[in-house]
Amino acid sequence: MRVAVLLLAALASFCADAAKPAPKGAGNPYRRSPYVSAMAMDADSGRILFSENANAKAYPASVTKLMTLLLVLEDVRDGKYALDTKVKATPDVNRCEASWIGIKAGESMTVRDLCLALMVESANDAAIVLGVNSAGSFNGFVDRMNARAAELGMKGTRYYNPNGLPPNSAKRYPWKSFNVTTAADQLLLAQALLQAPYIFEFTSVKTCDLVKTKDGFRVSITRRVNHKPAATVLAKGEKLVKQLCNHNNVMVKDKLKVFNPDGSEAVDGFKTGYIDAGGSSVVMTATRNGRRVVAVVLGSASASERDNSARRMVSEALESFLL
């Protein structure tokens, strides 16, 4: 009873703060202060810990890439290809803009390295290369995304591309609408991700190095949650292009990190997203004492509001696990 009272009191305080007037983004239903919608869930039991506007439509932006990753990891699980399989980029890769790694048609990367670029750099070109490799065509992969969403019961979600970029009149943008989702749907997706193989191999990485090779690129992990940093060793003829940094501020920024009583970092995934029309979003997960929580924040008017809201939900849920 004490646990329930304390948790409800904390969430009531959160609701009170969330209900304050929203001067920023007030005229845009897809971008609000502090957010369009938010939810938190005990991932082990499926119990909803917090919910506000659970079924409100939002633009997921790069949070879209979580569905892309899910399908790729399910392909690997099913033996369709391996993480070490080398994939050659097709001209479809031109249908994107930054953030990206800069892979060009004809260049190659492994599925593993593309997934790292997808989650850490939020690389839009990596999403397209992975999607075309998975389904044989850009449109075929988008069809797979929507079919998998339907299987998971994500009734408020519709995908038009694998990376979350908004519609654009340029010829390289074949889609005509924004990807759309809800917080409730993203919790369903998160539950599926937690069952996928290798998920934390990609979502817990903080930094990695992008290395140019003779036929494309490779990615070298330099830091992940609760691990010591590692240095990248270059082979002859390779060149360090840049460091890729995870956009999940609660996972990487010291002032925002959530720590467990044993000193370990609690947050170990999943993904952020941002577009101007839809604001800042995140699906975040953390663990304590063998129990896991997932938080979703969609459509915040600013990254700081997104980060603070998600951090607060995660922290309060994890604190309840100690009581």
C-alpha cells in the first residue's frame, strides 16, 4: 500500500506540472509544452505507471528507426541474414538528408555497423540501406513496417518511410505524409524490442567511431553504458571519419544520468527523435534490481522538456522498485 501511495503521489505531482500553461507550440497539435503525450510502464508486468494523452497522434521523427531496427533484428533471428553480412547500398540511399553517415550507392557496410549508425548517429541513410536489404525495395520495407505495426496492435501508427524524415517536395522524397504514432503504440513496440535479439548491443552505445574503408565504412564502439571506454584501432588504408554520439541525453550527459544505488547507470536505450513540425520525442528504457521500466514522451516543444519529462518518469518508477 505504501508503494502505491508514494508512486501515485509522485505521478500526481508530475501531472500537475504537465498541466501548466504551454506557451510554446500551443498552436501545433503535434508539438506542445511539455509534450503531446507521455506514458511509463513496468516492462516486466506490463503495468502502466503513468499515462497522459496515450492515444494522441504525434510525429515520431527518428523514433521511427525503432521499428526499422526491430524488423532487422527479427530478420537476423530468423536466419534471413547475419549481423556480419555485408550490405551494398543502392541508389535509394539518395532519398535522405542529415543526420547521416554519408554512405553512397555501391559502398558496403555490415548489418551490425549499419544498426550502430542507425541507433547512435540516427543515420537516415543507414535506415534506407537496412530497409532495402531487408525487403528488397524501399516500398516493400515500408509495407513490412506497417504490417508489423498491425500485428503488434499499433492501431494509431502509420509509416511512410524507415527513418522518420518529414515529407518534402524534392524528388528524392517519395513519401507524401508524416509518419504518425501514439505513446500507447510505442509501448507496444518497446515490448517487442525487449524480446528482440541483440537489442542492447545497439541501444546502449554512447559513442563510436565511423571509419572509412576501401569499399565503404565500418563502425568501432568506443563507449557503452556501464563499460570502460575503448580506443579504435585503424588498419592500413583506413581513415577515421568522425565520432558518432548518441542523442539520448539522459543516457550520455552527466547532469541528466540516472544512477542506481550500486552506482551503475540505469538508462540503457532506446531512441530519440526530432523534426521541427513534431518536436522532440523519446522512447527510453532503464533497469534497476533486475526490473525494467519504459518511458515514452512524444511531441515536446523542446529537447530539454523531453529529457526532463522522460527522466522524471524513469526516476520515479525506478524509485518505486526500491520501496
